[in-house]
Amino acid sequence: MNNGPEKRCWNVLWMLPDILCLHGGRGDAMALARQAETFGACIDMRRVSRLSEHIDFLWADLLLFGPGELAALPAVRDALWKEQGALDEYLAAGKGVFCTGTTGALFAKETHRADGSVWEGLGALDMVCRERDMPYGDDLVFRAPGLDRAVCGVQIQMVDTELAEGQAPLGDVLYGRGNGAGSGGAAAAEGAVRTGLVWTNALGPVLAKNPWFTLWLMKRLLPGGEALPETDDDDVSVQWGLETESARAIWLFNEKKGKPHASET
Amino acid sequence: MANARQEKTKIGPRFLAALWVGKAAAAFARLVAPSKGSNLPGELALKLAPDMLTGFRGIDFEKAVFITGTNGKSTSTNLLAHIFRTAGRSVCANLEGANLKAGVCTALLKRATAGGRLKDEWLILEVDERSLAAIRAALPAKNLCVTNLQKDQVQRNGDPDYIYQKVKAAIAPDVTVYVNNEEPRSKSLERFAGTAVRFGVAAPVFRREDGARAEDPFAVTMPCPVCHDALDFGGYHLANVGPFSCPSCGFASEAAGDFVIENVDAEARTFTIDGAAYPMPYTAAHFLYNYALASAVALSNGIAPADIARALATFENIGGRFETFALADKTVSYVRMKQENPETLQSALDVIAADPREKVFLVGLDVVDDIVPAYSNTFYAYDCDFSAVARGVEKIICFGETVCYDVALRLRYAGVPDERVEIYETGDEDAILRAAAACKSQAVYLITLLKKFEKLRAHAGVAVHE
């Protein structure tokens, strides 16, 4: 973080946005920049555009991974592997990574494709992904620990994800499928988190639709972010009127549908 | 020459029973329920004979053309059939968009004799991407056209690669594939076919320059379908359609495709291919690729340029141009788009932005309820560029019971000042129309679902006079 005389500024590497480019995910990059400005801070965002490009982990405060195609993820993994452990060091230092959608499989131990093949992920999250025979799309609402408001989005699930025992989910599903098939209560788990690494199935774009979640992330993932205001700050709540109304309208819509469980989907 | 396998197929009583039931259903539907006539007869027939598609005789698969892809299937199929018919060829085609197995079966049984022999010389079928491999297994057409493979219907299709794999599975070395030279996924399928014919549009026509990328720090392109690295576009005719190259693996559009539209003159409404001039019935950029595809297939199969020109001069697209209705002193222009399909939404936005007048923009994206569960997806709006529309509007009215706030939020991210946006958390047609009527601009553009447009049109008179 560059602490200038007036404005805090964080460095964000937007990872391969032309490759991990699905589902309006660029809206999360827009939201990070906009929300930071709302709090009197700023985001210096740079792209890592190509697989062969050097990734400046030392410069970055946060790596942003948007949703991408399952088919592209092995190539993205190789691009990260070529940095010879730099990502491991980055994660070990507790620096921030935010990842959405199917790209979560990149950080899994392994992913089983529908054709029977298996590819090894980066292993930063202790979980296994299995490609679904058919995509599944629905609304997704979950609650993360320490966040007093629900996070509202949609999910396009290409893989089901099983978290290993001890692997913390990001939150609990209030409506939707979350990580999907699994035994017992696994259906209620949404996403995964390991120190500075946060992955969610939620699309939307989730950071644009849920500025309270964006703030929650910034406070936890960015150095010095804890100094940002609390979510119940009155002035901030006023600015979130549109997003609050959106969450309310969609909650009403979801209530009419009922709550799906993994066994039903 | 008729396909030998088909000629040798033994026509069993089950096939004939299914055929006659289907024919009876088609005749009944023509009289009683025309809207059911493009699908229901085939559905019934397939229930009686699930392998029915393999039973039709007299099909020359060298003269069978399948048209698949994300956008432009129906227009291209209609245009191609119109060209062949104008040139005096007899054609069996599914022109009403029924592109699954039942729709294909319906088209065939309607044009078959009582013994199951196809009466027509040519078979021109729009085929759904997900059904393509199964339909081609039963009807091994030798010509396959792929308009484009883009983001679409994510609840069903997931991501473009999911559909790409399904289309790829239908391509064999004995297939001639017609690919879009400027759409990377379509173009890349030529690797798997015996013969490839490339159609395209020369630059620069209706070109959205890549300058947008420089101005918009959040602009994104797409991964290379061959090596998955980021593609470079030299410009765009449409979203992610334009001259492209992959710096990593070298995959690229050709400098010139086999059939290239050139010299587009929007005022004179003409274009040329190989120096021959053709009329251009519709001038929106996406139509150029329909013209290019249909001309490529026709010219490759012996249709004369003069016949193509005659057909283009009389072609009427199934979706029409704009559909409009009057609202007080205003004209409301409805621009079609498909939910969860950013390319069609972007095309609609481009049409609106091209009107230099100050305008009112009514937008009701609504929840997606094609399949269960219905859901509130609007993220495809973030794949589109709203900035051009945002610059020329008096007011943007977001309506709908669930996602109106999300649409307004997208507009805020596009830089539209909040005071120019009105939100109506309702589907009430009168309320929406009164809000539009209260604005001073005479030009009103509407983007919403077709069924909502029809309700709004029906209420237009009531809203104004109350």
C-alpha cells in the first residue's frame, strides 16, 4: 500500500482478464475501484494480460481472478507455476487473493473433468472439484462470518466442490446451492477461504451488487484495510440504497421459489 | 445422388405410423393451433418412433446444410432457404426456429411423401448447438455452418467452451464447415473438418474501433480457443467479432476469407462479394454476417450471383426491423435482444446509440425464467458497453419486479447520473408508459422481453388517454 499524504492507495493485479472474462466478472474490478473511492481510498489496478507475462507479486496487494472457462484453467495454472513458488510465498505472507466462479478450481487440489481426466490445481485450497454433466444456474445468497448482511448473487455451476475436513468455507448458504453436491451438510457450504485467499461461487458481479461484502473483503485482504469504516456507518448505508433495494427485491423473489438443496439439484 | 444408407433403410410399420400421425398432427395444427405446428407433429412422431430421423429416404446429404451457432441461426437459415428457392431449388427447411430434434422431424415429415421420401432437393436446417451431434448422427449432413459461438443462456450452456465441445463433436473429416473468419471460436473449428469455407466482412465497415479498449480500462476480449491465451483484436465489427490474432500460438483470422463482404454502402444499401453487387435489406452490422454466410453457401453450391441478388432484394427477416408503437407524441421503438446474451444486448445498445436524437430509454431485463429454477441473472449487462447509450439520453426508466435495481446499478457503473434514472419496481404497463410519456423526448427506445413489449404496446393507448 502506498500511503500518500491524502489518499490510501492499494495495488491490484487484475489477473488475465481477457481469459478469465466470463459472466460480467469485469464488474468486480469496476466495483473495487469505485468502492475504494467511496471510502476516500484508491485502487491502482494493473492487468496481467498474457500467460507468458511476469507477475509482479511484490507490487501487488491483491490478486483479482474473474470467472473463466474450465478449459482455460490448466493454462492459467501453468502461468502461475512458472513463477516458481512466488504465489506460494505471496499466500504464505497472507496477501490478498479474490476469486470468483469456476476459477475457484484453479486453487483446488484437483479437478475431475467429465471425460474422466483429472488435472492438478494449485492446491492452495483443500478441496476437490468435479465437473458437472450439465451446468446449474440459480440465485445464491450466503452469509459470511463477521458480516452482518447477506451476500446476494447468482451462480453458474460447472463444477461441484467438496471441501476437505478443516478447509473453511467462506460462508453458509441461505438460498441456493453453494459448493453443491456433497454428503450431509456440505450442500450448505459456500466458497472457501484460507487466510488472504477468498473464493466464492457468487457472480453478479458480486462486488458491485454487495458493497458491504466488498468492504468486508477490503478490510480483511488489504494491508491497512481494517481502518476502513464499519458497514453500519450511516453515511455509507445511504450510498448503498440501490444495492440494498436490489437485495430486498431478489430476496422476495427467492422466497417465492423456496430453498433448493443439493439433493434436489 | 441420394445417400446409400438412407436408400437401404427398411421402412418399418412403426416409422410409417409415426409419419402419418405426425402428418395428421401437422394438418390439425395448421387449422387449429398454428403456433404448435413447427414442433408438436415431430414430438408426437418421435414418441412413436424415437429413431424416426434415420428413416426418411431420398435425402442427398451432399445437399443437406445445417446451420448452428449462438446468434444468427434463424436469420441465416431463412435467408439461405430464400436464396435457394429464388434460384428455383426445392427446399425443406425449419424456418420458425424449431431447431431441436422434434422441430427437425416436423420439417421433414411435412415435406415427405406418405412413404417417407423427402420431396425436396435441398435440406436446409437450423440446428440447436446442443442437439447438433445427435441430429447429425441421424442425418449426416455434409455441410455445417457455424455462425459464431459466444456467451449465451448460461443457465443451460454454462460457458462458451461447453457448447464449443458439443459442436466440435459433430464435425467429421467428411464435413464441409462454413466458418466465420472473424469469430475466433467458429474459425477454430475448421481444424476438425475435411474442408473449410470462410466467410467474413472486410474492414473497415461499421467498425467499432479498438479505441474503446484504450478508453475503457475495464474492457475485456476473450481467450484463444486453441491455446487459451488472450486474443488481440485489430478492431470489431461486433462484440468479439473482428480481425484477430493470438500472439502465443499464431491462430488468427485470414487476411481475406473465401467469401468476403466488401464495399458496404449503408446509404445505397448495397455491398459486394468478389466484385458482384448485392442489395442489403437490413443495415445493422450483425446482418452482414448473415449475408456473408448465406452467400458463401449459395455460391459454393452453384447458385448464381444474380439469383442471390434477387433473393436479397425481396428478403424479409422473421424478426422484422424495429417494431414500433405510438405513445402520445412519441414513437416507441422496440429493439430485440435475448436474455443472457451480451452480444445481442450490445447490438441493441448500438442501435439506440446510433440515433443522435435525445431519447428516453426504457429497459426491463426481467428475471430469467426459461427453465427451472427461475433466477435473477443480469450479469450479462456488465459484459456490454452502456457508455454510448448513456451519453444521449434524457431519461432511463428501469422497470420490472425484481431486477430493476440491478439494471439501475449497471447504469451507475456506466456513468449515468442517478438523476437521469427512474426505477419502477413493477411490471405495471400503465405506470411504465406514463413515465415515458411524461418525458419531453420524442424518441423512446425499449429493450425488454418480447412478451413484455407486446403487453406494453397493447396498453399504450390506455396509458396516454387516462
